[in-house]
Amino acid sequence: MDLVKGKVVRLTKGKLEEMRVYYDDPVEAAREWEEEGADALHVVDIEAAMGIGENLEAIEKVLSSVSVEVQVAGGIRSVEKARRLVELGATRIVVGTRFIEKPEEVARIAKELGSSRVMVALDHRSGTVAVRGWVEQTGLDVYGMAVEAEKAGAGWILFTSVERDGTLSGLDLASLNRMVKSVKIPVVAAGGVASIEDIVNAAKSGAAGLVLGKALYEKRVKLSEALRKLEELGLRRSHRRGKP
């Protein structure tokens, strides 16, 4: 659930000018996905990530309206903000740009909150890390930075293909396979998912989870059907709130 001005939106390749609003009320969306069977919600404050605003009020409402796990991303650049979100009910906080700029800050957050509550977002274009809402390229190798995130105390990696995000062009399975093998901590994949086959392939790769967005909103994938398929294959990994 990507939030801009308190609404649930989807961007294409992270571009605000290519934004479509799907829900005016994020609580409605959150409850709908919970009812569909989602084990967790991935909530992104797009404006906070880009440094142009924030959606904290909307995030608070989502956190108080569902019983499934909620991980929150976007503009988390201090121990104080991370702590505040956990106090409000976030199961995990997701740190991206801050890890690249000040990895020691992520180590502090992990030490205070516990590694299991800290997910480092590594968003990449062709294997190099993008930051600040994907508008800046760092030139850093995404797989090497995953190893550094693990050393810093992160308990999770969120691995996103910027080039595929919002495109419905299919999961970047080759890169995901490489990332899963690069670290020992769980990897959650995102970007380009277009079918139940993508979901099954992500599970088979060893990914701990998969973020679905546009595929659900555009009704290319029905969540309950995808979960049922994973259960049939013995591939579903369930995460319950309070047990990060």
C-alpha cells in the first residue's frame, strides 16, 4: 500500500507523474487485503521517502485497524521515528536511504528494537542501489550492500527491482535467486509481479515473502487464489502479528 496525500496509489517505476489512485481511504484497502487472507501489509509513505511530506496520520489509522502484521517504509531516518512506529503497532520498520548514508544508524535501530524488527530496503536498477524514493543512483552493488546490511544487524532484506516495479512485466527471478543466496537473513521480493506463476517462483526461490501491489489492484492476481495455490504446493509461509 503506497500512500500519497493519505490515499492508496501505485506508481510506475517510482514516478509520481505516473500515479494512479486506487483507494481514497487506506483503512478500506487494509481491511480488504486482510479479509482476502494477507498475512502482512507493506505500507510505504511515498512522500516521506521523497522528502516532500508525510502520511503518518494515515499510517496510524491502518496500524490500528487490522490484526495482521504491518511493515512500514518511507522516510525512516532516525531511531526516534523507528521507535515511534513500533510503538504505534508496526511489526517491522523498513530503512532504505538511511542505511546507505549512515549504516551505523541502522545498527543503532537494530540494537534498540531488535534485528527482527528491522528490514533494509535495497532497491536496484541493473544491480546497483537507488535511493531517495528511487530518484538517485548510488553505483553501489546491491548484493554487496545486502551483506553489509546483514552485518549491521538487519533481520530482513526487501529487494525491489525499480525497473520492473508497477510494470506488470514479471518478477526478476534471476536477480532474486542471486540475492537469496547472498545473505542468510530472510529476503522479501518486490517489483513486476504479474501472475500466480511469479508468486510460486518467488516462493520456490527461497524468498521469505513477496510484496504485491499493482497485480492486485489491476486484478491480474486474486490474493485468495494465490494463497490457495501456495498452500497446495506446500509453499506458504505465514507471518502473524507480534511475531516478527
